[in-house]
Amino acid sequence: MYLKKHQTRSLALFCKVVDNYGDIGICWRLAKQLQQEHDIAVTLWVDDLASFKRICPEVAVDCDLQEIADVLVRHWQNQDAIFTASDVADIVIEFFACDIPPAYIVAMAECTPRPVWLNLEGLTAEEWVEGCHTLPSPHPTMSLTKYFFFPGFNNKTGGLLIESALEQQRQEFQSDHAAMYAFLAQFGVTSIEMASTKVSLFCYPQAPIASLFEAWQDSTAAITCLVPEGVATDAVELFLGQSPVAGAMARHGSLTVRVLPFIPQPDYDKLLWSCDLNFVRGEDSFVRAQWAAKPFIWHIYPQDENLHHKKLNAFLECHTATTENSTALSLGWNAAAKENINWQRTWSAFQSEMPQITLMCINWQRQMMENGDLASNLITFCDTFR
Ligand code: TRH
């Protein structure tokens, strides 16, 4: 395992990109943070460099081994690759129960002492997670134990990913109106739009975007919707009357829609910080919206048999920054409402509550920070084996 001179510990993080950008988005944040804040030599094994490049333009898609931000990035292509005990890191993390190469597992069993082996699970607010967090799972045939590690919303879980400098960066950025304006102006946002209700829109294609756009067009206050290229393309194209490429824009009634390029991960944070309301999805943008301390509506990743509705309701129950109208919007956005939602009426009520919800979001964000950050909680757990 490759260690820099001063480093005493190594960690291998295995990431399979199941879909979209969240898998690599989360793993990339975690890898960087462990390297930078815990001084651990991190190797990130990832099977899809093209998805990685979308959120991190420094990635070379044709390179099997590269160093980015001091993290060793390896293209994980071959499940049958050969490994020996000397290749094994002190801490091994598989993300979302991805199957790490069998030879790596055999090599782990040959190590003395054994590495700490974790399965980093997906985020859910469901209560059962508290009972499963850090549970051991002995290997059926080898003398090896894997431990479950769950992110979550309270101190009975691993908490949420947050870099130590993020909060200060956010506060500085949000208190600097000129910086926010300069950031949004690069996407064509005008000073008049700057004074409108600014909304970022990141969702899955099945969201009822057309209904929301209609409500926004009829809104009494101006709304500027910033949507990354490739998101909600059909509805956005219909609204624009042209191809939804980066730079395209149109205004109908109170609503201006602007298509943004898909931006690098640190800029996506700035987008969330700059907007008054964020529509986010999946896991990573959902967490980042909470750190932005602004109101957000979550489009949860759809699962078979509407399993995701259970997860959505579990979150809405624990999230303290909700009102009747924000809950109605969330349920309607996820097709989880028992009755049809009147988008115009609900939006208008929600919009007038936004200042109050923003204060509630600031409190929620503080509450989440009290749980500690996921990377530190994970290392503290690993330290118990030392
Ligand atoms: O992209 P997602 O839908 O990803 C995931 C995965 O699909 C995964 O398989 C699934 O398990 C999970 O959802 C629940 O949504 P997410 O998690 O929000 O990830 C998006 C990432 O893309 C996040 O790191 C932020 C980043 N991003 C940018 O860097 N630039 C952008 O312009 C945008 C819109 C996002």
C-alpha cells in the first residue's frame, strides 16, 4: 500500500457507480476529506471515470492510475485482479455494498493485523438504521469481519459528510452579495433576476416539473429557475421552446428559466448557497442542501414498490424545518401525496413562508453539525480497533 513519508495509515475506498453522480460524488468527498483532514493515504477505486469527470473535471478518463488532490485514483475495471497482503490498506471501505474483488478479500484475511473493513451504507432517516449502525458481519468462511456504517440524522448514526471548512466558506460567501452575484452572473443571471426568488432545480425526470412551472409562471413574485444541463430536459425544452443546452433561457409570466452547464462539485455548493430555494435529489445534493441552510425540496431516488416513499416520510417526520405546505410540496413532488395537490395554492402559501422556513433550516443545519461529521465519526470507529 502506497504511503507518503509522514503518513502512518492507508485506506482503500471502493466505489461502483450504480447510477448518475451520487455514488462517486459521495466517495470523492469522503476520499478527499480523509486525505486532507485525517492525513490518511487514500486510494479511491472507481469503475466509471466518465461520471467522475462530470463532477471533477481534473479526472483523465483514459488513465488507470492518477493522483488528484493527493488522492490516488484507480480505475477499477477487473474484478479478477490479483492482490496480495501487501496491497491491502489498513482501512477498507466498500460503498453501498459493492462487491470488492475476491482476491482483495483473500488478501485481507492474510493480513496481520486484519484491516478494518466497513460497508458504508446509503442515507435514510428510518429508525432501524440506529440498531444496525456499526453492527459486525462475520465473513462466512474467512476469519474476517465487516462492519456496517450508516450515515444519518442523529448521534446514533455516523452523521453526515461535511468538510471542516465548509461552514465558514458558506457563511463568508452568503454574506458577500457581490461574490454571489458574480458567481451567478457567469451563468447569465441579471441584477433584476438576482432580486427575484432564485431556485436551483435538480431532480429526476419523473418530477411534476410542468405543474410547478405553471404555478411559478402565475406567481405574484418573480422567480428565476436555474437548471443544470441534462436535468428535466423534456419539461425544460417545452418551456424554453428550444433545446435545453447551457446558456439557453426563456421568460414566461413571472418565471425565468436558465440552463446552466453541469458544474464541478465545489461550484454546485455555491449554487445552493446562492439560491433561496433548492430542489435536490438522490443523496449527496440532498445533504449539501441541508448544509446550505436554505429551504429545499427533496426528490428521492425512486425504488421498486415505492419503497422510497417510506424513506421520504421517515425524513419528513424527523426534519424539523417543515410546514404543512412544504410537506405538501415534498409529497406532491415525489408523487407520494394521498390527494391531488393544488400547485398554485400550495406554492403561493409556501413562498410566503420561506423566510420562516429559512430560519428553521438554519436551526436544522446546526442540529446536524452537532452529530459530528461522517468522516471523523468513521475514523473514530476505526480507532477502536487499534
Ligand atoms: O446524481 P444522483 O441522482 O445520484 C445518486 C446515484 O444515482 C445513486 O446510484 C443513488 O444511490 C443515489 O443518487 C441515491 O444524485 P446525488 O446523490 O445528489 O448526486 C449528484 C452529485 O452531482 C452530487 O455530488 C452533486 C454533483 N453535481 C455537480 O457536481 N454539479 C452539478 O451541476 C450538479 C447538478 C450536481
